[in-house]
Amino acid sequence: MLASTDSELDHGPRTGKSATMRMCAVSREVRPVDELIRFVVSPAGDIVPDLKRKLPGRGMWISASRKVVAEAVRRHHFSKAFKRDLRTPPTLPSDIEALLVRSVTEALAIAAKAGQVVAGFGKVEGALKDGTAEVLIHASDGAEDGIRKLDATARQNAGNRGRKAQIPVVTALKSAELDLALTRSNVIHAALLAGPASRTFLSRSQMLVRYRLADDDKTAETHGQDF
């Protein structure tokens, strides 16, 4: 069992210059903060994932991996790092995944409200052909035929509007989750257009996929630039 040291905890989310690298309390590897999840302790003694890295108090950092979080729970890393008995539910790994899914769907909903999303096979195909699509989204439970056709269209039109590479393809959400974000039914395909909301959605999607990959989650399969 790993020994606890004060270096496992930060001194708050905004102490001095915000660090760009932190040590995972489980693996002891130093990684970029975008590849880690920060945890704090609530006044009631509960472990709280600080996904936005803004909650007050000292924080503990763990690799953004369901497998690593599960190990932290199993080996009582949270209580060791904070040097106190803490309530750490065994469901923490799945709870975090649910929070990450909600974070991604919220980002997609914000992009839609900003007019930066089109949905439906025809509209998505049109956005790919005219070069306005910045991100291609497929429901993870969507039909392979439609996914294959739009992926081919994305490859064929990769150079439109000066784009030098194929656009990212996100397959991290189920159709029901896309429905919830876009407030419509049976969404299988969507595309994000240029704008800051699109970049936020991409960043959060990457975190969700990174978290799932340790367990080889089928909804997080990647190929090329897909995630």
C-alpha cells in the first residue's frame, strides 16, 4: 500500500499560478491536469469529484480513468491522502462516468442553443459537404450503414474550407442522450459548427472517452480521430 504524503494534496484550486501538471495519487505519475480528476472533501466528509477544478479546499488528483478511480476506492487512497475517515461509495467510478456524460450533454445543449448544431442525416451531410461542420457526432447505438456513409462523406470533403485534416468524430453518447441534449427525438447523427461551444464539447468528450477507455467500453472505441 502506498504511503501518504502531503504532496498528494494541492493547497486549493487557485493557489499561486495554476499548475498544468499534477501527480496521480494512485499511479504516482505526473500528468497534465486535463488527464486527471481533482477530488475534494465536503463538509459532511464525502469525497466530491471537482470536474471543473474550482471547488475550495485542498484537493487530491487521480488519473481520469474508471479503472484507476476504482483502485483508489478499493485501496482507500482517499482516506490516506486526506488523513481522515471518509465516506467513499463503491459506486464512485460509475457516479463519475454519469457526471461526465451529463457534462458532455450539457455542452452539446449549450452549443445547440447557440445555433452551432445541426441534426439529421441530410443536414449533417450538407454541413460536411460545404465545410461548415467542425465535429461529426454519431449515436453509439446508431445503425452502422448511416455512420459509414457520413464517415465517408467526411473523408471525401476533408479539404473543404481550407481544412487540412478530417474532422473529429464523436461516438461517446447514446441516441437517448443526444435526444436529451438537443430536445428532439431519435437523434442519430449531428454536427457541430464553428464556435467556442463546439470546442468545449470536444474537450469534455475527450475526457469522457479517456475515462472509459481503461475498461474497453464499447461506446468509447476510437479509430483515427474518432472518440
